[in-house]
Amino acid sequence: MMDYAGAPDGLRIGHMHLRVGDLERADRFYGGAIGFDPTRKRTGAAFLSSGRYHHHLGINVWQSSGAGRRDDAATGLAWFSLEVASEGILQAQEQRLQQAGAPATAITNGFETADPWRTRVRLIKP
């Protein structure tokens, strides 16, 4: 048996699937505030991307409809980061979040916000 302390340094994931409490609210946050483009919708799920990829982010309510904010003491995804291509895009993204009413906190190489369920999203320039 091996102890698990966390993901290895430098781990990169091509796309993610998130359980959310409300599909439309998640779509507004990840599509509107974060800026992903919708690529496909299904009953209880939506898929979003950047750069016309089939999807970078899947969101669904299949086992989480009505879920409230995440419990920081429970297991599960606490945060993830998205790399942006340029400083200009990073600044435009920060403005988009402010316009959407999503607070952004400065971190090294970017800033952090949180979705409606308190999963933190870090936007960084590598």
C-alpha cells in the first residue's frame, strides 16, 4: 500500500470533468466568466473548450444536482489551474471575471477565482 500525499509536481491534464450542482450556473461561470466556448450539450452535461478543441472541460449534474459548496475538509478537487498564452489574455481574463462579479486574488504568475461551488480556478501564465 502506498501513501498518497498529492499529485506529482509538474502533472498536466489535457481536460477535466467536474460534477457541479447546477448546469446552467456552471455554464455561465465556465463559459461566461472564464471564457470557454460551448462545444456540446447533453441531458445534464455540457462540454466547453478553447481553440476549437472538442472539449477541455466537461461539467455535469449526473450525481451532483443541487450540490452546495464544497467542504474544504472533504476529499475532492480543491483547485486546478489553466495556463493562458499571454499577459494580455491574462489581463483580459481578469477584467472578464470582474465584470461577471467573480472575485480574483493575485497569485504567482496570475490570479485565482472560485466557481459557485468553491472549486478554485487559477489562471496563470507559465
